[in-house]
Amino acid sequence: MVQKYQSPVRVYKHPFELIMAAYERRFPTCPLIPMFVDSDTVNEFRSEDGAIHVIERRCKLDIDAPRLLKKIAGVDYVYFVQKNSLNSRERTLHIEAHNETFSNRVIINEHCCYTVHPENEDWTCFEQSASLDIKSFFGFESTVEKIAMKQYTSNIKKGKEIIEYYLRQLEEEGITFVPRWTPPSVTPFSETALSSCKKQAASTAIIIPDATLKEGLSSEALSSPGGPTEPVVGTPDDKLDADYIKRYLGDLTPLQESCLIRLRQWLQETHKGKIPKDEHILRFLRARDFNIDKAREIMCQSLTWRKQHQVDYILDTWNPPQVLQDYYAGGWHHHDKDGRPLYVLRLGQMDTKGLVRALGEEALLRYVLSINEEGLRRCEENTKVFGRPISSWTCLVDLEGLNMRHLWRPGVKALLRIIEVVEANYPETLGRLLILRAPRVFPVLWTLVSPFIDDNTRRKFLIYAGNDYQGPGGLLDYIDKEIIPDFLSGECMCEVPEGGLVPKSLYRTAEELENEDLKLWTETIYQSASVFKGAPHEILIQIVDASSVITWDFDVCKGDIVFNIYHSKRSPQPPKKDSLGAHSITSPGGNNVQLIDKVWQLGRDYSMVESPLICKEGESVQGSHVTRWPGFYILQWKFHSMPACAATSLPRVDDVLASLQVSSHKCKVMYYTEVIGSEDFRGSMTSLESSHSGFSQLSAATTSSSQSHSSSMISRWRFC
């Protein structure tokens, strides 16, 4: 398996030329990297004007590996070839490295780049990427992979320290400024002039000329030697700044940083700007131990779920029924000692049976979702207030009063459903769960619900019986004395509702609850459809005004599909009612409707108005088509079959494996379409995007200021 690494963008608040002077001191050997034994120059090129300098080195490494493994491999040292390409005119340094030893068994490639910061030309950016592919290694492939990754991550951590070490060394020698390259014909530099320039710079190192302000350094940056208190992130949208990660996301290992950046890049490519915030991506990675493939799978499912049920807008568009406000015994209450928002739930005082009978399961679920959405918002606010990453909250559950009536079967069923939805869509949001005053009946409830709770979440549970929470290791270890609620013998008046029995006059019949539940969860503009091999899904749009605009927004939930748009002057016959007929297939996962008759011929009965678009599983697609003629337009989602190998009639292994991944040759899409008048169309899916398409709450912080521009380009990239 190929291991990949992608670093965040590291920012040095020093000019490019000074960083290059520090970097060159790493050779021929570097005492800060014990494994870097020596290096020899094998090739060197310098352009006549001195702007281009390419140097190739052969580096000798002493890998920290078991003696037995070295003996089996038959080598004591490993050799790498490193090529440095310095362009002083463009102020860039590109570094490429690959292994020379065991190159037929192990393939290691690395690329590093030093560039000028896009928003401040007196700062320097650094980033690196690498890949490791072990074909074979005497049966020790897994061991070699672990050793290689351990050594590599260890060196990555030292990278910034090494540059800063040599920067201090230069400063001690009086070199704090290195002039930029200039063409020889303009300003020829002699050694005397260069020496004079260095001495002059050393004596005026702390004087910042007025020109600096014109070059992008703000007055705030000049007010303190350390520069701005917040990191300046001027890198492209698919990259992250190392300082930003530490400030807002916390301390991550180099490999964890790499996983975050790579998953974020994948979302950028497939979801086209509608990606969640970095904190939310990180939660899904943590929930799957930073396995990118597993995290990507559950995140795509969650994003589709959020979109289908418009969860992003729940806090702004949904008002909890008065019954919930009066009888749901839970609410937010200050924060714990770690700065996490604190939610207090008096479960023992809550009439779960009454709430389910009065509101139904779906209303309770929606209320819990609104609580989780509010929790995400409070985490962001606390991150700003406390100046450190806060990505989860603490929940305090008081079980005093819990008895057998809480084990009412429909109530337990509703609780399990809520746990299932929250676990799938809000991973790693619970930092700690404090369960207080657990009665004798609690083990029965715990036996029912614990199998539905993730192992990582379960480890965060602290359970106290009776008054144990008041002793050592109890509540005071996690919550300040001043905010312990009064009903727990504290001094703080808690505004959480006391709960109580829901009046039976508010109960509803099963039929009323069923209708109400249906209303709650079908308030979505999106429809679902199944796409089978040989049975595409098609929808019909009739256009009267020739210059209308058809817009679409769809997600590929399962499998790969081909999206087409056709035009016909004839109206297709409505699909047959028989679910087993050739034109209509129904399934539990969504409907399938076919409109194009099998006897129709392309080019005679109907025409293709756009080129087919292949969409992969997990992609989110927006697009538009300006109609040229009135008539009937057909949008089609078709099963994408893997192309056969042209050189042979035998199928490829990859094709066979890919076909097996799509169960029963079935794909699923979730879509929404709308027709807009040409006078209302501004080059993008304006109406869709304004209220439905974006993941507003989850993506606000990571969406660039040019989102409207990039969104308008989506339709052009997809279909135009």
C-alpha cells in the first residue's frame, strides 16, 4: 500500500534570501539530524546571470533500524539523491529527492518547496509532500514501512528547528539581511559590495523602512517584534497554515496533519466549495483513528444527510414546540474547567413517556439535533474566548428519579434512535459525560444502550452512584465550584427546566403522531432515486420560454453515474404504474423512472444538448443549462460501467473489483432541479445556493471570500 504525506504550509517570518542562507548550512552534514551522515555534490549548474542554481547531491543516511534487519538487507547505510533547483529571480526553491538504495524494492519520493508568502513578501512559506511504496523487502515489508514512517516523521518535526537554529547562527555572525538577486547588467555585485551590504544590514537590523508598509506588512505587525498575533493565511484554499492548525485545531502529529489536509483537498475537489470546517473534518478523522478512507465514507454520508434534512438551518428555521420548552429537562450551563461548553440534563426528572406520546420520536430527535448544532456553535465561540482549540462539550446527566417508567419500550426505542443518529453525524463532539446519582435501575438501562455507543465515546463516561460525585475525583475535578448547579448542592442557580409529568391532555393519537413525524422529516427539496445497470433514472422538464435556465444540484450517494441532458420535441409517455414494468422500478432506497422509450433513436426522436458527465461516488454536483429551444428536456442519471480494456478481451482486475463494490449494480442519487427565468439567472445556481445548497454553518469558516466567484464557475466547469 502506498503511504502518502502532505504537510501544512509552514511560515517563516523572514525573507526568502535569509532562509536560503540558513538552508545551505545544512550541508554537507547536519548535526541536528544524526541519521544524516554526509552528502556529496554529484552535479551542479549555474546560469550565466546567477539566477538559476541547480545542485544534485548524494546523501548518506544511517537509518535507525534493528541490526538483524540491516544484516538481512546487507547494507549499513541508505543513499538518497536530492536535487535542489533554486530560482533567485522567482524566489523559489524546489527540492526533489528519491532513494537510490533498494530502488527496485522500495520507492520513496519527496518534494519540498520554499516560496515567498503571497501576502507578505518578507515572509517565506514551506511545504512538503512524500510517498512511500514498498514493493517487497525480504518478507519484512510491514516492519520497514513502520521504520520509514517513524524516521520520516521524526525528521519532519525537526525541520523548522533546523532552519531556526541556522538563522540564530547567522544572526550571531552579524548576518540578518541578504540582498535579493538583481540582473548583473543593472546592479553588478562585487564581493566588497556584498560585504558592505551585510555590515550595513547588521547595524540597522531593527530599522524597518517605510517601503515595507507598501509591501504588505500591516501596522499591527510592526507594533510587536513577533508580528501579528493571528497567523496570516494567504495560501490557496486547499492548503492549511501550520500556525493556524496549532491555534485552532490543536497539536497534531505530522501524519495527522497530513490526513487532515489530504481529506480536505479531496472534499475541495468533489464538493466544490461546500465543505465543512476543518474542526468538523478533524472530528471524523479522529472517530476513525485517522484512516482517511473510513473517515471519508462516514463524512460523505453525514454531509448528504445534513443536506437532505437541511440540518444546517435547524437553529434558524425550527422552533421547538412549547411542550419541549416546558418539560424537556436539559439546557446549557456555563463551561467546565477545560473551557468546554457544559450541557446539563436532568434525565431522572424527565417524563420520557409523556414527551414521546405528546410529540413523537421525530420531534425529540430534531430537538436533540438542534442541541448538537448549538453545541458546535458554542465550541467555536469558546475557542475564540479561551484562545485555544475547543472542539467538544461536556455533558452532565443527573439520574436522580430514574425508575422503571423510564424503561418504557417506545421511549427506549426513541433513545436508541437518537444515539444512532448522533453517533453517525456528530463524532468526537462529546468530550466528557458525567453521570451522577445513578440508581439501581441504571445498569438495566446501560445494558440496553451501551452496545449502540462507540468505544471511544464510552471511554469518556464517568459514572457516580449516590453522593460519590461530591468526594475526591468527583465533580470538583471537572467543574468550578461557583457553577455547580444548586440541585447538586452547589451555589449556582441553574435555569434548566425541572421537567415533570407531561399532562395527558397533550397526548396525541398514533395517527396524529405519524402525520406529524412525516411532516417534520419530509420538509426537504431533495428527492432520492435508484439507478440500476440498464435502468437509468430520468425526470422530465417542460420548457415554454426558449431562454430559460435549468439548474440542478445532486449528490452521488452510492456508485458512479453518468449524467446526461437531452431535448425532445415530443412528450415522452408517462411511466407505467406497474412497478415491475420496463419503465418503472421501485425500491426501498428510492424510485427509478425511465422516460425515453426504447424505440426512440438518438438524433431522430431526441438529441443530446450537453456532453455526458461522469460523476464518482461521494461527489456533489451543481450545474445549469441555458435552453435554446422550447419543448421537453430530460435529465438522466445512468449507471456508469467501467470501460473494458482495449488491448485484450479479458477484464482487468481493477474493473472486476470496482464492479464488485457496487452491490447488485445499483447506484443512488439525491437531487433537486429548478427552472429559472433568464432575467433572474446570474451565472450560478442563485436560488439553490442562497437557501439550500451550501453547508452554511459547517463551512462558514473554511469558505474563501471568493466563494461566489468559484460557485459561479461550477456550472461552467460542469456544463456550459
